[in-house]
Amino acid sequence: MPARDPHAHDSYAYDPHAFEPFAVTVDLAVFTVRAGALHVLLIRRGRAPYAGDWALPGGFLLPRESAEAAARRELAEETGLPDRLVAGLRLDQLRTYSEPDRDPRMRVVSVAFTALVPGLPEPAAEGGGDADRARWVPVAEARGLAFDHAQILADARERVGAKLEYTCLATAFCPPEFTLGELHAVYETVWDTALDRPNFRRKVLATPGFVEAVPGAARLTGGRGKPAALYRPGPATTLHPPLLRPVEGTQR
């Protein structure tokens, strides 16, 4: 049987007018650790809908643009972060948000991205595009967000928390040489939970390639005990076994 010509007329051909058009947007939940607290990058909307409300950075895809390219463009435009920095960010696709009434303007489907990145600078005082301001906000204070961004933020926080379970990302938020107490503080900050110090230390040191001791180096920590040993990141990029968050009501 000869192959069917894909360009041949078909009485059952797709009719683009049979479907109501809708828009596609991107939203970004970008986190960092500042002053011992987990912060998220937010913009204040300068236009309706939700003018004056805080929201995640994002916007509409252009006709010939991928979702990731749109995410990087919108992040640079609305926050004023340098293009070079934005181009180098590792963005993880979170999920797609498609509830019919999530945007009052029209049917809008959003592809959300997230990232947890150390050392990000202050955004520009005045945003661009739909934003009239951008700033880092402690996650605990990020309330009353526009659209369904509170749900996106909650989902993104869960994702970055899981990332610390399976990767060595936490060491990037420590000094080049750090104590296990400093690493412990990163996990408590991102997970927003207290961790048993002896158990945490045991698990970190038992995980191959996670950290390496700095020979002969120690740092005074302000306590009465002996100076704390210093460590640096090991060669591993993933954790085997994973460093799992405590089950609610337990300590690990």
C-alpha cells in the first residue's frame, strides 16, 4: 500500500477555526537565600489586571519563541537582572497551569519554571513590561499574589526542597570552605524545618562525595566547644542515598 501523501486533501483535515484560541504565558519562581531566609523574586504589576499587586515575573510567549526563551526574556525585562546572568540560569520546568478562569482577560495557559540560585543581585528598582517594581521578598511574607501565583509559588518551593534531597546544590549557598553547621542552616532555611544536628552530620558524612574535609582547617563558631572542622564541596553532583526531609512529627 503506497504511503499517504501528508499534503493530499483530506475531508477530515484539521480545522483551526473549530477551536477557540487561547494565549500561552510563562511564570518564574526564582529563589535565593539572603540573610538566613529563603527569598523569592517578585514584581509589582503596573497594569490591569491586578495592578499594584505582587506577582511572579512572567508574561506572554511571542509567536516564534520557545517557553524557556520567553521565560529568560521576561525575567530580564521585568527585573532588570543582567542578560548575561539570566542567560546562564538553570531553569527547571515546574508544570503547566491551565485552569480556565486563572486569568480574567482570556483563556491563558502558563508554563511555570523554577530555580534556586546563590548570589543573585538586587533587581532593578523599577521593572519593565507589566512590572513597575521588582524585589526579593522572604517567602514567608509573599502573600496575596496575583492570578494563581500563590499556588505556583507553593509548588515551586516543594520542588526546590526536593532538589536539596537528591542533589548537592546546598553547598553552593555556603562559603568556599564551610562548617557542617553552615550547611545545616541552608537545609533548615530551604526546608523551613528544624533538623537534628547529630543525625544531619552523620548523614552528610556518610554520603559519598557530598563534602570533603579541609585538612588542618577549623573555624571558631562562637560556642564554648572546640573549633568546628571546615569542609568544601565534594565531587558528587547527586546524593546517594538521598538526604530526605523529615516526615512530619519526626527528626532525622
